[in-house]
Amino acid sequence: MVQQLTSSEHLNATFAALADPTRRAILARLASGETSVSELAEPFEMSMPAISKHLKVLQRAGLIERGREAQWRPCRLAVAPLKDASDWLDHYRRFWEEAFDRLEDYLRELKRDAQKKEKKNGRKK
């Protein structure tokens, strides 16, 4: 029986898979299109079993799909988990942008107040 993951568990699996630079490089290569496991392994100085472990992590996270066509074992990027992660990050991006905008307004106000104070005291910078 296949266990269904919650939304939070999906995000956890996605971010855990993306934490490794080798797996991010594999995803970057797959962004160009479907390719075989052996082609994916070419630029890495590691064994095929090590590459297979990385692919299994990506597959469990739902980030890749693996097929079987005779001797060819194609891998392809699955975009849904990346979109979910992007949507989650986007929420916090907006939060930080708003916080930085408020900080910028506050700093502008402090600068304006300091300039008024200098003018009042007869000094100019």
C-alpha cells in the first residue's frame, strides 16, 4: 500500500531533496529534457549506485519520474512539487518585501527628522 503524504510532508521531502548540490545539479540537467540515468551520471565523479540513491531521493520527493523503455531508463522532471515549494516561498518573499519596504520608509523618516533637526539648530551637512 502506498502511503499518501500531507502537504507539509511533501514540502519537507522536496526541501530535503533540494538540500543536496548533486540532486540540484541533476534537476538542472533534467530541466533541459528527459535523459537517461547514465547521461545524468556523466558529469559526476561517483558510482552508479550513488547516483541511483540520489535519484531515489528525488523520486520519493516526487521531483522526478522514471520510466522504462526496453533498455533505456529515462528520467524526467516533475514540476508539481517545485511549484508547491515556489508557492510556499512566494508567501514569505512577499512578507520580507513588505518588511523591507517598511524599514526603508522608517529609515527615510529618520533621515528627514535628522535633517530637520540640523536645520533647526542652524547646521547643515
